[in-house]
Amino acid sequence: MGTKEILLELLSDNATALIVKKHRKYSVTFIEKSDEKSDEKLYEFELSQIPEDSIVIKCDTFPNLGEDGSKFFKGDNGECKRADYVLISESEKVIMLFEFKKSNKSSTKKDKCLQLKGAKCVVDYCKIIAESFLGTRNIFDGFQYKYYIIYHTFSRKIPHLAIDLPSNFTPDTPRIIAGPFISFGYL
């Protein structure tokens, strides 16, 4: 069983984003809403030409352990935050974590980095659950983590969609992208 099949075995349908085939290529449209419980759409971002074996996890569907009456973590250190989406591809050996923002002025860099760290924790949790309950071993061995912040609008003029191209990928040094779309190969 491959990584995608293992994750599909574990995750509910509402925890994954719809991947569609357009012009013989696969793509996913990320939809950013005003909040988790609202149907009001702020904007969309399309990631095209993704690998056929991709799975996209909507991290916002993971329970917030710092809200409501089911509070487990205090949240004082950002441990309740998580980014919006994670794309995983076994063929490309990549785990891409995406945080979407309306503009580059909508939150602090620290807050965005905490959200990316939280999304990695969701992925780590999926790995541990797969090992514990499905008997799989190291489903993400050899995978590279890549972190992205996607801005719908950016306050300065830019010649290309990619604003910042760090050589290393960490939650503290994510790649910054602006605009409504990009192809997988460009990332």
C-alpha cells in the first residue's frame, strides 16, 4: 500500500481536498475562507500539474485542541496553530506545507511560521497513527519537507510569482509566493 492509499485509509473525506484532471494534468484549487466555519470564500489559489499520486490534506479540519470546551493545550506557545494545506506526493518524495494569507500585511511572520510548524505536527500525527493502527513503518522516509506562504495580494510590485527563493526549507524560512496560481514544477 502506497502513502496516498495509507492516508486515504485513515482520513475522512472532508479532510482532503479535491484533485481534478484538467487537460490531461492534475490540479488542486485551494479555497481560503473567511474562517473555518464559514462558507464565505475570500479567494482561490490553483496549483497545477501536480503528480498523479498526490494527496492534499486540509489541516484546518484537524481539531483545534485549544478551543471550545475540549481544550487540551493552553495555546500560549502557538501549539494550537496549523497551516491551511499539506500536499504529499510519494513519487516526488515531497511534503509541501502551505499557509495562505490575503496579503503580506495580514499577520506576523512569527504567526505564519507557527502555523507551518503546526501543520508539520499534523503530518507527524498521521505518520504515528498509520504506524500504530495500520502497522505501516516510516511512510514518509526519504520525503523532503517544503514550506510555503502564499499571498493573494502582495503590497509591492514583483516581476515574478516567486518573491523569495530560500535554498533551505524550514518553517522559519518558507518560500514566499504571490498570485492566484502556480505550477507544481515551479515550486
